[in-house]
Amino acid sequence: MPTKTNILNEGKSKIVYETDDPDLLIIHYKDDATAFNGEKKGTIVDKGVFNCRISSALFDMLKKAGVPNHVVQNLNEREQLVRRLQIVPIEYVVRNRIAGSLARRYGLEDGPDLARPMLEFFVKDDDLGDPLIGREAILILGMATAEALDEGGAYSLKVNDLLKSFFAELGISLVDFKLEFGYTADGDLVLADEITPDGCRLWDAKTGEKMDKDRFRKDLGKVEETYARVADMVGSALGA
Ligand code: TMP
Ligand code: ASP
């Protein structure tokens, strides 16, 4: 089993370690929570454990449905062994309903369904505050290839179809979410990072209650309880 050598990168919610195998990394999920591009900081007790469980279960389900990802195996309740990827420095956001920066940008009310899923690209750069970017700008500035945008975009919409029906069965409306992709040493594009309530908007389908990081962003209370509940619901549904 590969062992950790040094920290490759410490982000806002995870630490990435190199291992004695150059192709393998270890991801450690922290309890730290940030919002508004790091301006708001806090801790959500055991978030790392809940997110590791949620992401592992969802990635596994998506893999069985034909969406490959970087996870090799889970090591413990907070850590995954993953393949080293060359990360595409673009965040792929899919939206089903109006919320968040889409509502703010165009002065819209939160909530209405979109006519069809909307794919948006953001630059993966905390110093810049992850700005929205168009396909043309990405290509002209050489930030990613057309193939990465097209293949990643198609995977993103497929993930949306699968997750939307999965969460609907649990009585949860999948409002929007963010994905990241990267290339393996063999040149295959695979899903990277995580799918957790940190990077998704999940609303109770009946009451509209928020079941995601907006509880932390907006000080809505019951933050830990909500992450625990989502982890339980996802875990029981997927036998994870
Ligand atoms: P937004 O409404 O702030 O643009 O975010 C849309 C969704 O994508 C929301 O569920 C949060 C997620 N997201 C991140 O997790 N990190 C990011 O950097 C961005 C831009 C979005
Ligand atoms: N990536 C942003 C941040 O962490 C989005 C957010 O969670 O508010 O600051």
C-alpha cells in the first residue's frame, strides 16, 4: 500500500499528499469550511468524514453508470487513494434551477426551474475569485482544449441526469453543482475532486429547506446535522 511522503497541495477543504508511488496521491478531507472565496472561515465538525463518504458513494454510482473518476480506493473514513491527474483548470457548473451567482448576476429570484440544464465554465483560480468564463475565451487564452470542454461538458450533463434522478428519489432537488476533471497519464479525461454538499445546492423537494453549504454561508444553523443527514441518506441509498 502506498504511503504518504509530502504535502503536494493544501486547499480550503482538502489536503493532497504525494506518495512513494509517483502515479498515486492521497486526498485527506478536512473539517474546514470556507465561503465567499475564503472570506468566511469556520469548522463543520466531521464534515471531512461526511464528505469523504458522500463523494465516494456518488463517484462509485457514477462509475457504474459509465463516468470514470480518479478514486482507486478508500483508505479510511477521511482519506482516498487517487490517481494523479493533470487537472483541467476549469470548473464545470451545471444548473437546474436559478440560485447563487446566476441569480445575483442577472438580478433573478432564486428557485425557478431552468428550461434545460445550463452548463457554465468558471476559472479554477482562488486568487481571481473563480470568475465565470466563456468557451471562446478559454480556447483563445489556451486554458483548456475544445476536447476537454466538450468531453467534460458531456460528462457533466450525464452526471446531472444521474444525480438529479438519484436525489429526486431521496426527496431532494438538485439545484446546481460544480465538477472538476483531469487527465490520467494515459490521456483519459476522468472526474476529479469531489461531489459533496460543499459544491452542490441540494434543496428539500417539498419544503425547499437548504441541505448544503448555503447553511454555513448564510448562517442558517444545523450545519453539522445537515451534512450528517445527507451522508446517511446517500449512504443508505447506495449501501455505502
Ligand atoms: P455559484 O452559484 O456560486 O456560481 O455556484 C454554483 C454551484 O457550484 C454551487 O453549488 C457551488 C458550486 N461551486 C463551487 O463549489 N465552487 C466554485 O468555485 C464555484 C464557482 C461553484
Ligand atoms: N469556491 C468558493 C469559496 O469557497 C465558493 C463558495 O463556497 O462560496 O469561497
